[in-house]
Amino acid sequence: MSIVTTSDSTQDAVARRAVGHSLEGPFYTDREFYALDLAAIFTRQWLFVAVDAEIPWPGDYTTVDIGPYPVIVLRDDEGNPRAFHNVCRHRGARLLEDRSGSVGNLVCGYHKWTYGTDGALRYAPSQPGDFDRGCFGLKAVHVRSVGGLLFVCLADDPPADFGEVAARIEPYLLPHRLRGAKVAARTDLVEDGNWKLVMENNRECYHCDGHPELLRTFFPTYGYAEEDIPAPLRPAHERYLRTDAELRATYERLGLPYALIEELDGRTTGFRIQRDALDLAGESFTPDGTAACRRLLGDLPTPRLGHLALHLHPNSWFHVLGDHAITFSALPLAPDRTLLRTTWLVHPDAEEGVDYDRDTLLKVWTATNEQDARLVARAQRGVSSPAYVPGPYAPTEYQVEAFCSWYIARLREELRLREGLRP
């Protein structure tokens, strides 16, 4: 087993991280920290990478790059999700080059080694008689579907608590029937910032005055404790309290889980889930808050359900509404570049131009993503300066602190593991 070394400066930075303050600059800029993040986070944790609706039929696939690991996620001939390393077992060529598609078998374009959707090697031309195909199946990757959301884990032994988390969040997701939904749109946005800056930015609304489209319906008091709400936000908070009371009655009547569960730190799989109110019509992320899609998800009887917000460490967040759902995954490309992949889901029978207008459906979160990307790029440029010194978090940024605390705990686990491997 090879032993990965970590410099004293990196270990010292992890050890001295100040609670309640942002991370030091090298966490966002240094290549050694980037490599440590890939090892401690992205090759060990469950990662959200796709939705079931992207691979509805046997043979359908999507591909994703997790750091240096190209991965195929597909539906096998039995209808089950599978995941494999996107690497031929012959001489390592990448099997599938496209972002998505459909196959009967997986055929390597180099020497035509052919694999079934179960990963088994079916055909390898010109091999000797004693060649054992059973020894050369594709290397499998752990995959799980949770309420229509697909997660993979590259580790040999995935975090054991994920099953418990899945069991707790799935009842919130199932009424929306995301497994049978349809992909209305997908976008990829490369942000010029470290992946942690992308995640930290999403974990607070301290900056939300920079999101005029979003704030039409998203209450700007998100993250505030009751006693900390400033006077200018009091009218919005009063509207929130009235709307929240009305929605709780609706949730109770429909039997929809809605209570906040917030366990962002102190466990391996940090998460937060809650149904929450939206402003104006309260139905969707649109300029007036009305539904963006006429056909509602699942068998939901009303679009006025606010939004189901789900956060999962390390790389994803979700907004699930009565009329559509939006998923977000952040994947590192380099110390200062991150891919943000956004997917919009609608009812399987919803027709573009009839039940929904694509521009209306995408408008708010496309604008919000682009605005956030500019903020992340500004932050990346700032933390790259030798003059940068970590500053204190505001009380409304408690979820950012929880994310950073969770992150530091994962790095410390990795460093202890490496220390244990030293001769």
C-alpha cells in the first residue's frame, strides 16, 4: 500500500483552524489541500451526481468526473441503477465519452472489449483459450437511489450512516415522485472558485440582496434567529410567519412531512431538510410566485406548498416544489474551478410550450447561479491575496460554520488514517 504524505504546513493549518472564522487561504488555493480534499472528501463520501429521471430506461447512462475518476451511472437490464469506473479493463481507455446516452452493451472504442450493463465482460477479441472473462469485469462503484436522487461513493467502505440519513429524508421526497419525473433542462456552469467557496456561498443568505430574482419569493430572513431580525426585514418576517402557519396546516392535512431536521455537523453524512414557505403566491420560484408548470409533481393536489429544501454535505442542495424540482451538484475541477450542475424536473407528462415555458422555469435559478458564480470568483480572488486573514462569521452564517466544522473533521480523520499507515 502506498503512503501519501502531507506537509507539516498543511497539517498545522488543519489543526489550528479557528472555530467561527473562515478558513485560511491555502484551503482554497493550494494544490496540496486540493489533493487532500479529493482524498478525504470526494473519494470517501456519498456524492450526489444525477437523478433517476436521467436514466429512465435500461441502457440509459450518464457520465460524471469526480476529480480524476471518470464514472458511468446507468440503468441495467433489470432496471436497477449501477455505477462503474469509466475505464476499460484492457488498456484503460475511457469507455463512454458522451455526457449521456443509451447503449445495449458498453463497447470500448479502442479494441472492442464489450461489457454488459451489469459490468460483466461479454466479449474480448483475439484472447487465448485460457482467458477468463470473469476476472475482467468493470470496476463497480457504490450507487444508491434516494427518492429519485442518485448518489455514488468511490470508497471501498462507504459511510455507514448514509442509510439512516436516506431513511429520514426519503419520506419528504417520495410524495413528489421524482423517480418518475422528466428532465426539463440541465445546465453546467464552471465557477472560478474553489468548491468549498461554492458550498459556503449556498449555505447562507447574508448576501441575498444580490439576488433580486430569487428574493421575489425567497424570504430574506433565512438563517436569522427571531431576536436578530433587523427592523427593515420585519415586514417580510411577519409575512413569513403568516404563510408558514397556513402551510403547516396544509402539510398536516396532506400528511406531508415538514419539520426541520438539521444535523450538519457531528456526523459523517451532514444534512438539513425542511419544508418552508415562499413569498407572494407561494407556489414556485417565479416572479409572482405562481407555478411554473401546470402539471404538478406526483399526485399533489395544490401547488401552494412552498419548497422542500434539502442540503447534503459535501456537494449538493435541492429545492423540491409542488410543480417542479431543482437539483444542484458541485464537483471540483481544480483548486480554483468548480462545476455546478443544475437539473430541472417536471411531471413526466408535462409538455414544454403547453404546461410550462422553459425560460420561465429556468429564469430565477439561472440568474441566481450566475450571480453566485460572480460572487464566488470575487471571493476566490480575495482569498488568494497574501493580505487575506480569516474573518468571523455572522450569526446568520451558522450553516457555513457547520459546513467548515464538518469539513475539518473529515480532513482530521484522513490525516489520522495516514499517520496510522506510516511505518
